[in-house]
Amino acid sequence: MAAERRVAALSRHLTSSSDVSLSAKVDLRDFAAEDVYLFLTRDNVELRAKMLDFLKDPMYRPNYYLSLMEFRDLTLRRLQKFVDQKFFSTFDYLNDPLRFMAGLETLASVDYSLCIKAGVHFTLCGGTIAKLGTEKHHKTFLPRLDTLELPGCFGMTELGHGSNVMGIETQATYDEETGEFVINTPTDTASKFWIGGAAQHGKVCTVFAQLTVRGKWEGPHVFVVRLRDDSGQPMPGVRIQDNGPKAGLNGVDNGQLWFYNVRVPRDALLDRYSSVAPDGTYSSPIPSVAQRFGTMVGGLTTGRMLIAQGAIDASKIGVAIALRYACARPQFNGKCIMEYLTHQRRLLPALATTYAMQLQSLRLKDLYMAKRPEDAKTIHVVSSGLKAGATWHRVEILQACRECCGGQGFLAANKIGPMKNDMDVDVTFEGDNTVMMQQVAKALLDTAAKKPPRPQMPSMEGASVTDLTLLAALLRFREDSLTAEVAAAIGRAAKVAAPGGKKAAVAAAADAYEDNLDTVLQLGWAHVDRITFEGFVEEVNTRAPREARPVLSLLATLYGLTRVERALAFYLASGAASGAAAAAVRAGVNGACAALSADGGWAALRLAEGFGIPDHCLEAPIAFDWRQIGSTVTM
């Protein structure tokens, strides 16, 4: 109830009862970009500033003339120089997670290849050792990861197994006579594929393999395996192949790995949650294979949070560049292109969405740092949804920014195009987005099986579509309706099959779920839209700087309106909206865009300035003086 009252109060502050012409009624008073930056950042502000200042080093400036091998070499040298500054440690993965994440997030501001190479090394390799290993592993490996003495890789994905990690084929068998594990790649489809850092630089890898002890399968476990010796030569039994050039992210040397009877010591098993005694006795405080597996892959949450934040930060850069250009570039009789509705309609919802995603990321961090065991499932659902939502939004936002900059958006020096190429992988790595959204929906359906939702259709007739309470109700109605629809289909199928026994009913329910995967995906999106909007409103109402609250409230309204507009087919089909209401939604979006772009677009520009992106990270010539581009782009 308290949250609903805050939404209602903010709604009354922002809107009248019937008017949708936001440009005429919202008081966009002056506000400080620095205050907005602190609202959007909150943790490790001084550390971030120090790292960004370090990244002024000319070594970190973009160079689009490099060959594949030159780019890989530069990325390694950049990482080594960054690591030498000791801004954070692998130990921070456990001891100070916000500092750890801040360090990696900052790297995305200058180059995504550098960010991902560092992320694989510190988060996926180092973080896995930190979380699943014990003190002996921490002492042996983490200091050497901190100095980059042992460049690290993460060996989970296989040629035949991407999302289905439980089905990986790599085998690890314990040899009681020697006290060693024997790692094997039984087929080519079991080869580790897309392993970042493996092709050239990696020396150690956290390898996921199916463990067998005394002939009994114990499920996937993780082992620390040397790929190369100290001189860089492949270890005996390890075969490495370069994946070659990619569509982007070519500073990362992805490779393919095979293991042929590779023997590793018993201590190579990361044994926080399971161990094997010298005599081959297997023990674990977690009784079932499925539960152990869930615990072992739980460490991916940090990676997904970082991938989502990287997408959000790329959206910030793209939007900032495109807005600066749009508010300075005249076309047709001296009219700036930002004055055209078609431009506003692409860039301003992108600005609102980027703010919404950033605030949702902060809320997830708060939940993550609270470290309450009862929040584990919520963290998994929210992080899965944020990763999928933020990266899919990033695809759309950067494309809009590239188009809004015309031919200049295609010029590598203006940064948007290379970011699009480098980051295109984020929709499928660290969890395929479609699968991530299914996991979000699955959690909702599990809850619905115990307590079915009762969708409450809000009335749009006679109400202001810019009313935040109404927007929240509409988003909730869509989520509840889709949940009820899929849950009912699954329930009907199970009921029909029930006479054939429990196994038949379970199989029928699974088939019904798969038959409705299109709606399941919509349900995942509906949940992400709803919680992100509610979080946006909550953050603005409770934590936003006072002077910036009106413009941030307007931005929240624009985000909510665009999410409703995207789903108008649903609202019209369900009877929640009439043709007139749909027209009012369109008018509301247009009104918000007009307000944000008025007076030369100062409000939109100030909001983009609130992202806190230094000039040396924006880099694009068109973000400064597009007329000088011929003299600023050099070889």
C-alpha cells in the first residue's frame, strides 16, 4: 500500500486528470547534472573517477586500423597496464563486490574487448575460484590472477552445449591409485567452445566437467586446469584451436579446447560444496545433483549483472553522442534535427529506457548486497530479466542512435558502429536472452501454480494516460493476464492427461509450456517492464535530487507510456483500451518528447550529461563539433 500511495502522489505531482499535453504543464526547472550522476551511481564514486582519469592514457584511445593480432596484443597490454594499478583485487569478488564490479564496469567506457577480457579473467575464472574454491585455491591462484601472471579462462560452453550446461559432455574421472582426476573430451561436440582468452593468452581455466567417482556420476563439477605452461606452450594433452575473426569483439582471443587424458591433482577440484577424499569417498552437504548444479552455476549472477551494466553503459554513450549531434546539427532551413518528432521518438524513449535500466541495475545491486538467503530466487529472476532486457534494449537503442546520426553514425570514429558490432554478442553469452526470459516466466508460472493471479483490468476511459498509477496498473494487468493464460493452458493439458498417471500429466504440462513459448517470452518481458517501471517511480520519488525530480518524473512517465504503447495490441484485444485510449497513449508519448526536446533540447542534454561520461570516453567527433570532423579524424 505504501508503494501504491507513493506512485499516486508522484502521479498527481506530474499530471492533471485529463490533459496529455505534457509539454505544456511540466515544470522542468533547472537541475545539476552532477546531482543526477550521483543519483545514478551511488557506489565507489571516487574510485570510478580515479579509474576514468587513468583511462585518459593514450594507450586506451580507439585505434580502428589494427589487424586482428595487433588488436589482441593491444588488449592484453591494456589489461596488464590496468591490472598494474591495483584498482581492485580478485579477492574483492567476495570481500567487496561493489568495488569489484565498479572496476570492470569502468573498462566498458573505453573498449568492450578490454572489458570482456578482464571480465572473463577476473569474474568468470577468478570469481569461480573465489566462490567455489577454498582457502588453498585462493592462496594458490588469486594472487597470480591479480597480477595477470596466470591469464584466466572459463571452460563451461561446449560446441554441443550452450544453454544446456547440465548436459555438458566433458568427463572428469577420479583415479584412486594416483589421487588425480583425469579430464577427457570424448567427442568434438564436447570440446569447449568460444572460450575467451584461450586462443593465445590463457594459462589457466576453470573447467566444467561431469564427475564420476567409483563408477558413480555426481554431476557437473569445476576443476582448475592449466592450459599452458609458464612459457606459453600448451600443456600435455591440451589441444587449442583459435576460433578466428568474429563479427566484433576481436580484441578477445576466443578459442576451442580439447582435453585428452589430462591429469590434474585432487586439489584441482573446487571443493567448497563437494569433495573427494584420497580413497575416492565423495561427500557433499548438498544431497542432490540438481541442487549442487544450481549452487555451482549461481556464480553466474555477477557476470549477468556486469553484462547488463555494460549494455546500459553502452546505451548511455550512444544516446549521449546522438543527442549532442541532434541538438547541434541543422537540416532544412536551419532547423536542428532534434526538432523533428521522428528524431524525438527514437532518441528520447531511448534516454528514458536507459535511465530505467540503470535504476533497475542499482536496485538489483541493493538486493544482491543484502545477502539474504530468502532473496536468492528473486535475485536469479531479476538478474536474468535485467540481463535480457538491458541487452535487447541496447540493440535497439544503439541502432536508433546510429540511424539518427545519419552517415556519421556509420563512421567508426563516432563510436556507435563499433560498439554495435562489439556488443552484439551480449544477447547470447552469459545466458541466451530467450532462455533468460523463459526463466523469468517459469518463476512466475511456478508461483501461479500455487496461487493463480486474478488479473484486474484497469479502466482507461476518462483517465489520464500519463497517470503513473494507471500505467502501473496497466503493466500489472498485462503480466497477470499472460501468467493466467499460460498457467491455464498448462493446467488444462495436465488435467486431460491425468488419467494416464502422474508421469503422463507432467509430460503433457511440459508440452503445453513449449507450445506456448511465444506467450512465455511475452510474459518474461511483461514482468521486466512492470518491475522496472515501478522501480523507476520508486527511485525518483524516494531518492532523486529534489531539483531534478520533475524532469525525472517526466522521464519515468515516458518510459511507462512507451512500454504500454509497445503492447497496445494486447490492451486493445483484452478490452482494456479503446481506439481513443490508444490515441491518447500516442499523444502522451509525443507530449513527453516535446517537453524534453523544448528550448534546444536542454533537458535531454542535461540528462545525458548526468550519465557522467568524460569527454575522453565519448571520443566521437560529432559529440563535440560535427563541423570539425574532417580535421579531427586522423590515421
